[in-house]
Amino acid sequence: MIEVNGLVKIYKLTKRQMRQRKEKDKVKIAVDGITFEARPGEIFGLLGPNGAGKTTTLRCVSTLLSPSEGDIRVCGFDTAAQGVEVRKRIAFLTNELKLDGHFTPRYTIRYFGSLYNMAPEEIEARAASLFKTFGIEGFQDTKIDDLSTGMKQKLSIAVSLIHDPEVVIFDEPTNGLDIITARTVTDYLMSLKAEGKTIIVSTHIMSVAEKLCDRFAVILGGRIVAQGTLEDVLKAAGSQTQDQVPDTILDLEDAFFRFYQRQELEDQASGVIS
Ligand SMILES: Nc1ncnc2c1ncn2[C@@H]1O[C@H](COP(=O)(O)OP(=O)(O)O)[C@@H](O)[C@H]1O
Ligand SMILES: [Mg+2]
């Protein structure tokens, strides 16, 4: 279970960041008061365009960043006060590779298992099962530098899951993956869901959200503009229609653009210039 309550994250910008981004303010409100919960046995999605605040939210949930305001509980543990307990129970996955190319998959996964104080037999059994799932069995003793990009990505995911975490947090799960690798990853997320794990993913891709997620939150400019099942979100978009023709909402993409237009109108009205 992940419970996020009134999360706010404000970044202080350096002079250089202000110059580069042409920002006048010294701070950037990346996440502006969001509340949601992700439950065991479901895939919860954060859906929003680049810069919406998805990665920042997931980093706060993973204890990599501390919230400016609000609180977060993971499996009942407070991320601020009980970070160690939270980190034992989660995997934070991204597609940014962080493996050392000089080592082999076998060595790497053993090393990560030992960081979680797992017993050697436990590591071997778990590694064998993950390597099988991700098709890495035949490459266990190949130097990581010599593996294909897809294989490296799958290894990085397998390694992050060595401790069989209750909660899996995946930032943009299919980004940068080839179609076959992406499918392996989404199938695996579905099997974790069937095992009763709590899974949260971020994505800017509507079809990924629609296919993978049981419930999601649509995020724009650090705020949740709609939340629930696909049906709930489509309904919410229909009720926001400006043109009195609610039945023109066909799919998530239509709904998303409706929220987006609505937000732009509101921003213009309140004088926010983006
Ligand atoms: N370390 C940082 N310092 C300053 N601003 C940041 C930092 N990280 C992200 N931001 C800003 O916060 C906002 C949200 O970013 P992010 O959470 O990465 O969004 P997303 O993952 O949805 O694309 C963006 O405007 C981004 O530029
Ligand atoms: Mg991101």
C-alpha cells in the first residue's frame, strides 16, 4: 500500500538553473499538493506530460527526495521517519542504466542480494527465477558491457527486484525499450499484480496507462486533475466539457486533452505564464 497525502515538493533553483530555464522565480513548485493511494494487487498510474511532476512524486515515495510538505506511507511506514523500513520493501525502477559494465549478471545480482542481507541460497533461487523470466539465463557469465541494450535493461530490472519487494515503483516502464523488451516488462508487472504486490508506474503514454493500469491519476502542472478507473476519468472529462457535448469523449487521449485545455484556460485566467 502507498498512501500519499498532500504532497508538495518545491525545488530551490540555482542561478544557473534560473538562467537556463528562463525562470524568474527562485523556486519551482514541482508537485503542488497531491493525494492518492495505490493498493495491493493493483497497478496505479501517474499519467501526465513531461514536467508534470511524476518523477518527483515517485522519488519522494522511494525516499530519494524528502517532501516539502505532506506525508507518505509505504506499507504503513512513514517515508520521512522510517526510511529504512520503506527501502526494504520497495524497488525503484527506471530505465536509466546504473550497472557496472565490467561485471557479469551473476556477480551483479549476487552483490545486490548481499546488500539486502539475503542468504546465499535465497539469492541463487531468486536470481535463477528472475533470469528465467527475463531471458538472461544464457548470459549470466557474459560481461555486462557485451550485452545488448535490451538485455542490459532487463538485467537492471531483475537486479532491482532481487529482494522480492512488496511495492514496485517504476518510472516510465516502457520508455526507451524495444517492443519485445517492453512486452516482457509489462507482462512481468501484470504477474506481480496477480501476486498481490502494489505497483505504481508513471507514464506519458496514454496507451500504456490504458492497458496497464487499474486506476490512475492524471497530473498536470504538479496537480491531480482527475483520478480513478478509466471509466471514472472519462466521466470526469465529460462533465468538464465546455461545449455541452459530453459524448464526444472517446478515449483517454480525448479526456486528457480536455483536462489540458481546461488547465490552460484556468492558468490564463489566473495570469500564470508558462
Ligand atoms: N532537481 C531539480 N531542480 C529543479 N527543478 C526540477 C528538478 N527536478 C525536476 N524539476 C522540475 O520539476 C518539474 C517536474 O519535474 P518531473 O518530476 O521530472 O516531471 P515528470 O517526471 O512528470 O516529467 C519540472 O518543471 C522540472 O523541470
Ligand atoms: Mg519523469
